[in-house]
Amino acid sequence: MNVLVLDSSGLAASVALVNEDKVLGEYFLNCKMTHSQTLMPLVDNLFKMINFDKKDIDIIAITNGPGSFTGLRIGMACVKGLAKALDKPVAQIPTLDAIAYNGLLSNKLIVPVMDARRDRVYYSIYSSDGSSVERFCDYGCLPIEDVLTQVGEISDDAVFFGDGVEVYREKIEEAGFEISPISSRLQRASCLGGLAIKAAKEGRLVKGDEAELIYLRKPQAEREREARIKELSFREMTKDDIEAMAEIEQKCFSSPWSPQMIEEDYNNKLSYHIICELEGEIIGYAGLWHVINEGHITNIAISPDHQGKGYGGRLMEEMINLANSKEMIGLTLEVRESNEKAIGLYEKYGFETEGVRKGYYEDTHENALIMWKKLLVEG
């Protein structure tokens, strides 16, 4: 049984060819080059160096997480492509299992820890009987102090593996635990080979397009975006907001509404306005006219300092919710033909172009696209 193994779950990249008797070949690189630069060239070089025919592969194996979000995705994309091209099944090996396999001959608790940033590690706890490793707990993501406490409650005798060792070496050693040798500290493709063969014998292989990644926490960019969104608040406009709204108009538009125009619109009984605040600061607003059973969005604006962070989308969601609460059957708006960013936002929320107003904008005589979104169906 020949297994092609790839690992890109951490900073290091490795590929190997193994069978049930031996490691046929392995490459391991722990340098600053990205996995997109190294992974497939390593596979190609490995085949060439040992004169191996790709057709003789029986299984393709991959670490499927946790680990580096970018690295995991690159590795999985490579494996899916290879599996489809060669029509071979895939063995998905959790990264922490692969690291724990380095401690197969240890008579101590085996604790793989991977740096998850923000003072946390991905971890699990294992023991070994010399032929296999057994996991004590679920895969987790916790501060290293909590992991050390949990390990200590099981045994005082443990050895730590993984890239988290270098980050938290001092704390691990202060807790009285052992650090693994550098030669067996990180996940390696050859270690995955044995686990992949075991998975095959136990019938745990999948098709390439069925392979999935394990995420114990969301990507940092997504976590930061969610944190920003949670800080937002929305409320109805008051007369005291006019000055702040006029300032945003000046920053966002070449033909901004004046404070007088905003006040007149505020006094219009058919108008609704939503203020967007970030930690008490007004950073955006949107206006809506309710005409018969339809809504016309007059303005939607986020201060330039806060654009590109998802706030405009949240403001649009609030406007749609308002329109639905008033039982409007649809929303319409005009947008400059050249404003691709705004058009993209509106299309994301279901607006479609229904027509064009020629020379609509007085300052540049630019055309305006008329966009429409269907809401409730008339009863």
C-alpha cells in the first residue's frame, strides 16, 4: 500500500512516500518560503528522485487541522487536485494526532501543542502503548496555563511536542514537564503515513471532494471583523444628529446634502433615518422614503475612516429590516454608474439594475443606475 503524504499545517512543509514496510522518501523544509511555493515542487521532486510512478499511489494523506489557516487550505487544495487527477482516496489525519505519533515510544503523557496566537494553543493529550497512541480528551484551543493545569491533573510525567513548545518553553519547564527533542518535535509527513495506512484498514478514507478541514477557532481576520461588528449600534435619528450627518455627507459625496436639506428631510413625515454608531461615535447613516408601499433609499453613507470593515453591509441590513417592518414590497435607489464599490454592495443584498437615468448627477452629468430589490409580496 503506497501512500503519498503532504503536511502544510504549520510553518514547516513536508511530503513523503511510505508503504507498510518503510519510508520510501521524504522532504522536510522549515524555512520562510510559503507552502504555495514549496509543496507541489517537493511532491514532483520526490517522485523524480526515487523514480516513482504516480499511478502506483494507493492513498493520498493530508493533515486536516487544526493549524495555520492558509497552510491548511493550500495543502487541502493540493490533495483535492491530486485525488481527482489520480482518482485516489484521501486519508484525513488530524494534525495533533500526527504530532502525537512522534511520541509513540514514550511511556509518558504525550501533549502536542500548536501556537494558535492570542496567547492560546491547539492541544490534546495522549498516551501510548508502544504501537498506537490514544487520545484522552477532545481537540481544544486554550491558554497554555489551562493546558498545563489539565495535564497536571492527569499526571506529573508528560512530554510536550509541537511548535507551541518554543513559544511557551519557559512555562512548560516551570510546570515540571519535559520538552521533546528537536528532531521529533514537529509534525512530519512520514509520521502521517502510518496513521493513513491505519485509517485505510479501518475504512476511514474519503473521496477527494469530501475531504474537510478542522477549524477549532475562526481565522483572525474573521474574529476581528466580528469583534468590530459587535461594537456597532443602530438607532433612530434625532435632530441633534444633523451636524454629524452633514460632516459625513461632506466626506463621502461630491454633491453632499447641506444641514438644511438633512433637517428638511428629517421633518418629512414619509422619511426614516437610521444612525450607525461605533462606541458612541456617529460613523454613518442611511435615509429612506416610504412612498405608498415602496421604499426609496435616499442616502447610505459610512465615514471614509471606517469603510471597508463591513459596516456598510450592516447598515444596509438595518434598512432592509426597517422596510420589512413597514411591510414595503420593495426598495429602490440610484447609484452613480461608476461607483463599482457601492454597486457591489447593493448587488450583494439582492438589488438588481432595472434602468438608467441619463445625466442624473448635476456635478458630472454622470448616469445613475436605478436598482431595485423585491421584498414582501403584495397580498
